[in-house]
Amino acid sequence: MQFDDRVQAVADFGFTRRQARFLVTVMLHSGVCLQRHYTAFAGIVHGEKTKRFFAKLVRRRYASAYSCRHNRGRIYQVHHKALYRAIGETDSRHRRPLSPARVVERLMLLDAVLADHDVIWLATDEDKAAHLTALTPIESDRLPDLGIGKSNSRRFFAEKFPIGIDLKRRCVLLYLATDSEQGRFRAFLHRHFELLRSLPAWTLRIVFPPWPEGLGDSFLRTAHDELTATLRPVVMKELRWYFSERRKVSEKGYETPDQEAFDIAEQAFKTPRFEQLYRLWLADGDCVFDIVSDGLNGALESGAGHVERIVLPHSYRHLFPLVAFTIRKPKGAEEGDETRTRPRPLPHASEFASLSVGGARADQSTSTFQTIAP
């Protein structure tokens, strides 16, 4: 379905075009939202129109509302099955119960999407495949290897981050970083390396919460290393041999013929970068060596490739802890009719450690963009 088709399908439920566009955006990208998201999307001040819109969503059971700490606002989850069916996403994961930490992640992602009105954001695998095959010479049957779509044996696209296309047909890959752990980020870069190499113009946009400060610096350095650092041919030969021997050694009954050389190689390649590359090699084969043999220096030097970071301008601290409800469908209910259960015990504070962001007031924060040099 095209975006406008989805908007019309939702408008048929009795919403204005503007309200329908907002609901489609929420259902595709996050499933949850705040009232401020709608006012930012519509370009209006918070008032009776916004309150009536969200009251209508709850009254008609299209969405459920959940209280935040000290009753500072509410979070809304759009979950009505008929709405999702209307946009072709009946079994969307956004209808499922969410942990408080996952709710905040989704709200951050929606903030990142709404921050750039000049980008068309693609949320579904089908939309990404259709647009990327139009932008690049990549065949559609190669897209699963790039992290898009499905294969018969496994799903490659682990992160459900949107991919954008701007007005100049530049592709924008978005990555949301919520803590300092970078293994997932390296895997993201490796899975999308061939796609970036095939695109005529691209931007890697890394999005961060406002706290902890300095989180973005390490991610920018990692992006630079993963996209530009290459190995000399003699080192590449050593790496290929080591990966091959390591896989054989992991199988029972095999001993490497040169244990000393193997031990030296093991120490040399004992870094997070090569550990991630080895796991990717086990899955995809020798094509992954292109990541460390070619790199994307040329694209970054010419400006065709661009890496930037954006710091979200909002504080999310008041969202912890949420009053935790589980959304479930009661027995005998009509399709799409959902209710809330009794509150569950609040999660332990440690569960919020990686996402307990905030500190500065939202009206005192500003978005920050920073580019890495090639």
C-alpha cells in the first residue's frame, strides 16, 4: 500500500486527513505516542483539538492511555486491530504488550522520525525493498542479505529502524543508540555495508538521547573505523586463514596444523570488530571480507556518504517508571476490543539503567548534529 492509501483507509474510520496521517505514522513506526507528538506533527499549539482527538481514540478503544510518573502526562498505544488491518499491518508488533524501556525506545524513534519533515520514512520491509531497488542496481533477491526482507531460513533484518529517502533521493539509514554497548551497532553497519556501497548517496544518522553526555563520540569513532578502516592484502590473507581454521577447530576432532600461527592470529584478531565480522562470515560467507578490504572512504571523501549524529531535544526522565499495564484481548471480546489488566509490580530500577535518560529540561535542550570527517 502507498502511504496515501493508508491515510485514506484510516480517515474512513471518522478521522480528518491530518489525524489519519499522524495515526498512520505512529502505527508504522512506534505504536505509541504522546500528545506533544501530534501537536509537533500538525504544527499546532496544545489545546482542545488535541485533547478531543486523544479522548476520541481512547473512547472508541482505538488506543489505550497509560500514566507516567507523578501523573506527568500520558502515553498512548494505538492497538486496534481493525486500524492496523486497514493499513495492511494486521499482525504488527506495535500492537503487542511493551515493557517500559521498550516504550521509551519507541517514543525516541518517533521523535527522530518527526524531526525531519523532508524525509519520507519507510517502515515495512516491503516498502524498503520497493524503494531501494529503484534507487540502486541491487536485485530484489539480494535484499535479504542486506538486512531487508525474509529468506526461507531466517530473517536478516534484526533492527526495525526506518530507512528514509529525502527530497534529493538521498537514502537515510537511522540507528537509535540508547546505551554505550556497540556490538549491535557494529552488526548493523556490517549488514548494511553492501547497501551503502551500492547507493549513489547516503547518510548514516545515529540518534541519541540527551543523557548520558558524550555517548555519541564513541559511536562516531566506531562508525568511522567500521566504514573506512581497511586491511593490507597480507593481513587479509591471514584473516581468511584464521576464520577458516577457527571454524574447523570449533568442530570436534580437528587440530590446526600450525598451532603457533593460530595462537598469534587469535590474539591479533581478538577485538569486537573482528568478533562481529567472524559471526557475520559464518552466516554469509566470504562476501563479508569486502567490509575490511574496500571500505567506504571514497564515498565519505566525495560527500556521497555522510555520517551524522542527532541528540534528541526532549527529556524522557518523567516516563520512568510507567504505571505498568498489560494489554490483552479478553475472552469472547469482539475483534479489536482490548482492555487493561490490573497494574503489575513496577520493574526493578536496574531494568531502567540503560535507558534512564533526562536531566535537562526539554525546553532547555536543542537538537545537535555532528559529522565525522572521512
